Amino acid sequence: MLNRKIEEALNDQFNFEMYSANIYMSMAAYFDSINLTGLAGWMKIQYQEEMFHTMKFYDFINDRGGRVVMTALDAPPTDWATPLAAFENALAHERIVTGRINNMVTLAMEEKDHATVNFLQWFVAEQVEEESSVDAVIQKLKLMADAPGGLFMLDRELGQRVFTPPSAGE
Ligand SMILES: [Fe+2]
Ligand SMILES: [Fe+2]
């Protein structure tokens, strides 16, 4: 059974993961609008990952006897000055998510909710991955700043990304 504080925090993050998904879909739409279809594809995979995160919270809340409650979500940003600006926005957003996950772990520890602490460990590890994959693209975009052909190459490279849902140890 979940205590009320934990249930609220889990629900809040369930909704925030869906908001994260919307941000990435909005970034996909931006990249498609400027014909960078590979970068758009990368963002669509990121959208799927965020929906996967969303459903992990959904299932966990239910498994623990809680009630999932959807809320209104803020509209995501829709325009960025450059591809780099979009990815920098993504990194800033992932850092916010990391902070939220860490705060939830602290709360779950204070409330002695070991099942939630355990559940959140998956997200602690996932956030390391999330920040690092976005940062890797930022570094490439910075490297190619003076080489216009580079963006074309990167667009092709990132367009190869496929969604692979983690199976074991969810
Ligand atoms: Fe997420
Ligand atoms: Fe994320």
C-alpha cells in the first residue's frame, strides 16, 4: 500500500513523464519542419522512451494499490533557433527530471517505502543514460559548427536509431 505523499509524488512524475514525451514529439515536429528527418526520427524514439517511462509509473502505482490520476499538461515549446538549441533544451530538461527522481528517492527513504526506493533505482540509472545520450549529440553538433556537411551526416546517423524496450529487470 502506498502512503498518500508517495502516491502523489508518483502520480506527479507519471504526468511529468508524459509531458517529457510531448516535448520530444514537439522537437520531432520542429526537425521535420526543417527537413532534418533523421533528427526528427531520433526525437520520435525519445518520445517512445518517455511513454515507456510513463507506463512504468502507471503500472507501479496500480501494482501498489494506488490510483493513477491524469492532470492537464503544460504545452511544450514549439520552436528553437537551431538544432543545437533544441538539444540543449533537451539536456536542461533531462537534468530537471534527474533532480525530480533524486528528490523522490529521498522522500521514499524518509517514508521508509523500500519498494518505491527499489523501483526508482531503475530511473536513477536511466537518467545517467538519458543525460549522456543527449550530451553526446550536443558534442557532435558543436564539433561540426563550422562544417555544414556535418549536419547532413549527423542527420543520417541519428536517423538509424531504433526503439528497444528494456525487457528484463524492469
Ligand atoms: Fe523519462
Ligand atoms: Fe528522458
